[in-house]
Amino acid sequence: MIPYEEIYSFLTAEENAQNYLEKSYQSQDDRKTKSYQNSSAFIHYISNGSRFMESSQRSSILVQPVLSFYGMIHLLKGWLLTKRPDYPETTAVLAHGLTARKRKRKDYRFIEDEVKIQQQGLFPYVSRYLFSHHPFPLNRVSMQLLLRSIPELNNIWSFYKEKPMIIVGEKESKLLSFPDSVLDGFHLKEDTFVERIRPFLPPIGDIQQKEGELQLYLTESVKDWHGPFRYHLHNEFIYFPAARADYFPYSEILVHYLLLFNLSMICRYETEWWGELIQMKADREYPLIQQFLKITQQKTPALISQCLLQNF
């Protein structure tokens, strides 16, 4: 994998940015003009997004959610500009497109919180034009489901005797192996399970049942990370939900978006709760939140850079 820093550095050179956008706008009659007009905004989105993420890494955890959220937003806007040369078409797409639930100070638990998805704003716009979800299939999403959808948090969950994701393969391998426990967790028979995950995979060459596990032999390794499959940033194993309750078949980029939005809102407007969480570390969610904030500073720009790389 090419380091995301190299990809972003390349794209922030004006000539490279203009050539990249012109190639991205191949279906546009005025692609040369549009690429020239948008190259400056594109460079600033990518550059500012990278700087926000770098600043988040150097800053106190107290302000990391805000810096990481806006870093991600800038990177997503840069990516959007490669797909939508007239972005933003209206001011309506500039709003977040999400609503944080009103919180009660007493007995509030982040893991039980939810984010509501609006019909207009940046999140539904991103979902539609970057991930082809229109409208986004869910009206609201729980923080627990999102935190259980990130493979780098699997070890922390294991300390609670829980295992929301399991390893099913290696990133460059053409073999995926699903223990029978996964099919049991989804309450599906073999054929139905395969049909459920087939849309997220390259063509399947062969299917075999061996020693308590279902093995899928693919014609090529998994390249599309916009579904339920996740790769671990450090060990590069492929992870999959262990049960139906943890099934979130949407890009991990959207997982980070939703989590960062809610954490940034809490950081800004629930300062007492946020401050006590950071200082006292009393809630069981603290290790999950702390680790997530470390992961997202690296994984968000890495995931988005790999999507940008597809246009080279």
C-alpha cells in the first residue's frame, strides 16, 4: 500500500492536481476548464485535511474529536470534487446532515447514544455520490454498532469477553474462511450467507466446506472496502462481523464519519461530561474512545487516499 502521505503530497502540486481532476472528469465536455477551476479548491481541501489530522495527533485528547472530524470533512470534500465538479451545488449540502441526540447528563452512556441521519446535508450527499446509497438505508445508528465495526478495537472488546469481528483472511489473499459460528451468528444457511456477501466480493471461483468452516476461493483479492469487510491498518488481516447484530455493511469511512461527528459535538457542547470522561476515565467506554481517536487519525486519511488512488 502506498503511504497516504505520499499520495496527498503528490496531489497538492498544482499541475498534478489539475491533471488528476481532468482525468476524473473524463465524462465532462468541459473537463479541462473544470479541472483548472477546481484545482485550487481541491489542493486546499487535501492540504487542510492532512494538516487537521496531523494537528489532531499532536494535540490533547480533549480537542482531538474536533480536529479529526474537520480533517476528515476536508478530505471528503476533496474526494467529492473529483466526482462532482460543481460541488457544492447549493448551501443545503454544506450542513452536517446529521443530528446528535439530546443527552441527559445523569447516567449518560456514549455507547448507548445514537446519531440521526437527515435527508439533506453533507453526510447524505457523501453517501449518495461517493458510496451510492440514496437514501442511506438507516435512519439512525448506535455508537455501539459503530465501535464494534472497527477491527482495530477488537482487542479492547475482547477484554470485555466480546468478539464483534473475526479474522476471515489476509488482505492480498484470494481465500476467505468463515467459521460455522459466523453462519450460526447470522442465522443463515451456507447458500443464503454466500448470497448475502457476494455483492461485496470479487467473483467467487469455488466454495468448499472444510473442517467446520466455509471457504471461498476468489478470482482476485478483496479490493472494495465499501461493504462489511474491513482490513486492519497494522496487521492487514481481513475482518468480518461475527454475528448479525454487528453487521454494518457500509464503508468504514462512514463509520468514522458518524463517530467523529458525535464525539466532536460532545467535545464542543457537553464539556462537563467530556472533561470528566477524560480526567476520571470512569466509564468503560473510555478505552474504546481513546483508541478510536488514535486509529482514526491514521485510518481515515489512509482509507480516503486509497479511494483517490483508484483514479490514477
